Amino acid sequence: MTIKVRALREFWCSIGFAERNFMLVKRYAGWEAVFLTYTVVSALTIGLIGVGTGDQQLVLFLVIGAVLWGYLSILFHEVSECIAWERGEGTLEYTFMAPVKRFTQLMGNALYAITYGLGRAAVQLLVCALFFGISLAGANFLTAAVVLVVSSLPFLGLGLACAVLPLLSRERGSQATHIFQASILLVSGVYYDVSVLPSWLRPFSVVSPATYTLRAMRAAVMDGVGLADVGNELLILVISGVVLIPVGFACFVLGERWAKKTGKLKIEG
Amino acid sequence: MSGKNIAPTRDEKEGLKMAAGTYERVELERELDGFLAEAMNDGRPALKVEALTKRFPRPEGKRRGFWRRRPKFAALAAVTFTVEKGEIFGFIGMNGSGKSTLIRIVSTLLMPDEGQVEVFGVDVEGNPARVRELINRVAVDAAFFKVLSGSENLRYAARLYGLSPRLARERYDGLLTRIGFDPKRLSDQIKSLSRGERQKVAAARALMTAPALLLLDEPTTGLDPRSKREVQRVIREMREEEGTTVLLTTHDMEEAERLCDRVGILHEGRIVTIGTPAELTARAGGAGTTLEDAFLKFTGAEWLGDENGA
């Protein structure tokens, strides 16, 4: 097969993973409505803390944190849990036996996570803007969009690295992923400036890509700054993505090899 | 006009296939056909297993010290056999005899500790991606997304194997009809189907990719006698029409006798004997001996129930 035909085949395979996930979303429509309602209400309650202080800028600060964290955590969760979830369904062996490159499989799940996450974040932002009467007239949407796209890269890399955990330990892999996600939430300044963190925690905020995502997004939406003004943050995010995606993928491949050596892929039998 | 050749040119045909989204699969199958023809000319067997060994830690074993590993047992011990192209080869064995481990290694889901496995001359460890293009598997526990319908699951599987949904539908509709599955039930969620119906959808899912080597791990377990016969008939037809090679594991002696050209008896990770069903029964005692008798004799577990009044 020519390279073009192979590339087309991999593309349609990745579409297959995204399509399957959306079919599942459709089947669980009731639960999706519940999750969406919960995340929207959660963002509103966080925004109301700002309303209590009478500071409209604080409301916007908190809403950006809630919406952006919602998006990043969906991205991370969907990629990192795609293996655990297939294991639970019992389809992991079938998928791993198919002639699909592992990168294609993970990118298909990432494609779904980005599309799904953006949809949910858009609904969250729209409801919050209407509820709090937030004006986004001064926001620089081009910068915001670029920040969103670039910040997806390191989170995909982190998700890929964590996706292998359920292969290494059936019970504890998924639990470790949640702990890791919670740690990023703590140190990245989602609802507060990282300067309020205890001094021993602050170094962790420096290595968390979410810190730079939030800083750049707030600058774009609250101050309307251009791309040049968030150049440093974007550069750090690009470098983290370029490093973390191959590292995450390498971790996954090594973990898969180990699972195949020790027989950890199977559920039973 | 009458003399004009209106048949599509080769380029037009390619364009039509591309438009229908089947191009990639057609290209792959063309390439695989060429590869298989070459493999046949070379006289390579469809499956060659040589001195295959796989060990696992004993579930009940305890570590002897923190750094020591748990003691291991051999799920497969120096297993050697070949399966010729177009052959249906069966393994019978008790639970835990190593049948599923063997199928998993050939499926590239498990890596051997020692030995070598080649599918049409391709090493499963050296080039697993190529092997995956040549095989498909029906497992005892048909794995599906249970809240999705049969057609949604098949559509997803088609994408993984580079089949367009349209081409897949053409193939699985025909297959399902042949194995006696009511196509109307395809829109039902998998969880609402009976075990037998799920196995039929699983069989169609594997067969629609036209694998050169079909791995069947107890494929008819849980099927009623009629469904069992229908699935067995389709397996035989696949071999006759497509030249598909089949590696089957089963507990069902009647199935092994009816389907398999040769049968191997696997016991505690070792092959104790291989031969045609007739050869095995002859070795076990001759006239009046069934394959089940032969199995019990070769595995050293002769049935004493009748003598004990059971």
C-alpha cells in the first residue's frame, strides 16, 4: 500500500474510535445531561463566590478557571481512562488485536476528547456569561483559541502516559490517574493565584502545564492581550507538548509490552 | 454508440472504490493476496509453532522474600506443531491446559517466553502489525460494547480493519443470514441479545474481515445445537470458498470430530498427541472408541463414573 493509502486508513481508524465514543455518549444521553448540568452548576457556584465580593473581575477569573479546568480535565480523563474503560467493557483484547497503530488508537480517543470537551466548555461558558452578565467584548478570541489548542498538547501527553497505568495495575492504575489529576488541580492556580500556595508547593506549579494555560487564557480573555504578550506561556506549552506526547507514547508502548509479557491484558480465562 | 466500450477503465474503477470509501481495504486485501500467494509458493505453513513456552506466576504462590519473584508454572511447555494453509486444526484440552494462552500468543496479545510463532512466515514478535492484518479471532466471551447495537459494534470493528461501513454491511448482512441471525435484531443493544446471538455477531465480525488465519477459541460454547451447526457450516464454507485456515480450541469432541482435519490434545501445557480424529481414536483403542475416550485416555483422566455407579 502506498503511504497515502496507509495514512487514509489510519485516519479512518482514528475516526472509528471517535465515532464509537460519540455513539456511546448518545446511548448514555441521560447521564450526559446529568454530568453537563453538574459541571455547569459547579461553575456557577464557583462564580458566585466572586459575586459575593462584588468584584466582577474576580467572577471572570473564577469562571475562566472553572471552564478551562473542565476542558483540560475532560481531555486528560478521556485519554488516560480509555484503556481502563475498555478493560471494564471487556473489549481491550479485541482492540489490541486489530491492525491499528497504537498511536492511531490514542489519537482517535484524543480527537473525541477535544471535540467533546470543547462542546461542554462552550455550553458552560455560555451559561456562565448569561448568568453573571459577563461581557466578553474586550477578550482577544484569537489568542484564547490558540492558547486552547496549544494547551491541549501537554495534556494529551500526560493522558497518554497515565493511560498505561491501568495496564500495569488493574485496580490501582485508575486510582493513581485520579490522584494525579487532583494534584494538577491543586498546584496550577485554577481558582486562585499560585502565589497563595505554600512555598513547598510552589515549585510544582512551575512544572504544571495548566499553570501557563490558565495564565495565558486569563490574559487573553480578561485583558484582551495579543499572541505576542503570551508568547512565553505559549512557548512553554509547545515545548511541554513536544516533549510530553512522545514521552507519554513511549511510556504507553513500554507498558503495553510489559502487559503482553506478563499476561495483564486479559481480564479472565 | 453501440460499438463504444462503456465499461469503466481501471482508473475509473479505482475512483469509484475511493468514492465508496473502500479503497484502503481493497488495496490491503490485494496486497495480502499477493503476500499469501508468495507464502504458498514458498511452501511456508499457515502457522508454525516451535518450542513455544510461556510461564506465569502461580496464583497461589508466595514470594520467597521481598525481592524474590513468585514461583512460576508453564502454561505452555515446548509446544511444537504446524497448520497447513486451508487446514482446520483443533486443540482439545481440559480447562487450564493452555489452549487460550496459545490463541493469545498467536493473536499477538501475549509474548512468548521462549520459542517462535510464525503466521504465513511472519514472526508474531518481530512483525505483530503484519500478523494482525492476517488474523481474526472469535473468543469464548464475545467482547462487545454492550450498550451499543450489533450494527454499531460491527461498524466500529469495520473501521478498525479498514473496511468502509458500506462494504462491511454488505459482508456482514450476508454472513449473518448464513448463520441464521435475524438481521432485524442488529439494531438491538448487544446486552439484549442472547449468548448464542452474541456469538453469531462475533463470528460475523471476524469473518467479514476475511482473515487468512481464523482463530476460534471455543466459538460455539453456549450455542444451541442448531446455531452450533450453522456456525460450523459457515466455518467449513469459509475454508472451502476463501481457503481460510482455522485454528480452533474446543471442549466439544463432536465439534472437533466434525470440523477438524487434525486434532491435537493439549494437557498441562504440552501436546500429548496430534493426528486426524480417526488416527487418535485408533491410537486410543480402535473400533468403538470415541474421540472423548481418546481424550480421556491421553490426558490420563479416564472416566470412572460408570464403574462407581454415577
